[in-house]
Amino acid sequence: MSKSVSPEALAIIESATKIVITAHDRPDGDAIGATLGLARILREQGKMCYLTGCEPVSEIDQQFLYGDAYAPIPEDVKPADEDTLLICLDCGSAERAVVVPEWLAAGGRVLNVDHHHSNTMFGEVNEVDAQASSSSELVMRLADAAGWAVPESAAEVLWLGLVCDTGRFTYENSSPAALACAARLMECGAKPWEVGGKLYQSKSEEKVRIEARAASTLEFYYDGRLACVSLSQQDFDEFGCGTDVAGDVVNIPRSIRGVEISFFFYEMNGGAETKLSIRSAEPFDATVLAKRFDGGGHKRAAGCSLPVSLDDAKREAFAAVEELWGELVASRA
Ligand SMILES: [Mn+2]
């Protein structure tokens, strides 16, 4: 853990007694892990911490709460107060976090801690490192630099963030620093087998059945280099589950030999909106496609939302693929 953190980041945290902690909504494991982990660390430093704006949607993530709750910011926590700070984790822009634009408009201070390469540096202080595997790794880096104790309950959730964002240490962001962070987290009490059990051996029957439904929709394009699965609102209704169960469905096409671009389309809001989850291998940058539809993410994993039904979303997305990547994907034949 020799990576340095900016003294300004530690100083702005030290200067605050009330700290609002947030991440992007519809949080992933890293957003949950980084926010919960930071709150549990800073409480031990005598800070009042308020988690807000990224309530876990999946039953899996809810297993890590232990009584912690994400709630609206209390009335007596005023953005403009000198002793008050908002720490935004895992958000490439202020708009990705529901509470940040309003906080900034009210003159509040923001510490931006993130690892998206597209980060817009919206904080008063920005602790941004696109080389970091995860925001959870950055939280651990801050703790070690400051000499803060990391309680076991924090180590557990930071481990959650680390394994989720690195795909259990199989993605390109699985750096020596990420593995060093993993070792530190185990020293602080993280138990990979316990987190693994909660993450990977805790599916509901409905989740397995809806994954099977998704697998049955598998389609291939560009000689098998692009594969796609989808779920309609009707599918979610039939299995009586929300879209939160669909978290790793995009791994179904991604797991197929020869597939370089993986899509998972799923309808929300009664079919008025369709989300597209994108995974890609070199040389395809998933953010290029996501940005076309006002989405974002990382080169290898990105997402966006189209305000149309599943069929229309597929049509629009494939038109964009042809335009952005048509030649590139054909050249790989
Ligand atoms: Mn992340």
C-alpha cells in the first residue's frame, strides 16, 4: 500500500465533524462497500457519519448493513456549515450522485473519491486515481495513510467492493496494489470465504430461474463477437422479482468463448425504459457506446438507459454499434 494520497484529502476530512457519505444510486458492490466501509472507519475517529443517496437495492448487498441505514440528510446537517463535509465515492460526475448537485449549489464542501477515468473533478478536493481498482481500495488507502484503524465490519465491506469491481481479481484492474489492499483487508479481519458465501452462494430460486430465462434469449451478431441477452418487464413480473436480481446476467454472454462485446438489455418502469449493461474486451471501449446514450462507466464495463421499450432500445443500440464499431468488429474476422 505504498500509493500516496493527497494531504488535502486527509486535511479536509480531519477538519470536519459531520460527514455525509454518498455514492451513485442503484449502487454496485463497490459503492456499498466504499460508503459503508468509510463510515465505519470514520465513526471510530469520532466523526458523525450520515449515509445517504445510495440505498442498496439487492438482497445480497443488504446482508452487509448490520443496522446501518441510508437515509435522507438530517435537517440539522447544513451544507454550508464549516464543520460539515460531503464525501462522494465512486461517482465520475456530480450528477451521478443524487445529493451532490444540491449540496454544491448550497455552498457545501465536497471531497470526491473515485476511480473512473472520466471523473470531472467536481470536488473542492479530488482524490481520484483511475489506476485504482475500486473506490474501496481508495478508502483503504486513505485509512492507511491517515493511520486510522479499520474495524472488521469495515474490512468486510471494503473486501466486498474490491472483489466486485475486480471480478474476483480477474479483470484488468487487478493490480499489485489491489492485491496488496486485499492482504491489508485480511489483516484487518476480512474473511473472503464469508463474503464469498454471501455474494456467490446466496441466490434465490427466482434469480436462478430468471437467469435461465435470460440465457434462453441469447443472440449472436458479427460472427459471434457480440452476444446479447435480454429480459422484458413481463419476465420480471412473471418471476415476481425486481430488476435488482439481474445484476450479473450480463456475464451470461460474456462467459462465451469468442465474445468480445456483451450486452444485457432489461426493461424497467413497465417497459417505458430499457437499461443496457455493456461488457467489452480490447479494443472495444464500453464507455464510448454508453456515452452515446448519456451513460458511463469503465472501458470494460459500462451502462446506459434508453427511454424506450426493449425492442426499440435494441434497434437503437445496434444502430449505434454499427456506426461506432461496425468496421472495427468486421476487421477482427
Ligand atoms: Mn467502483
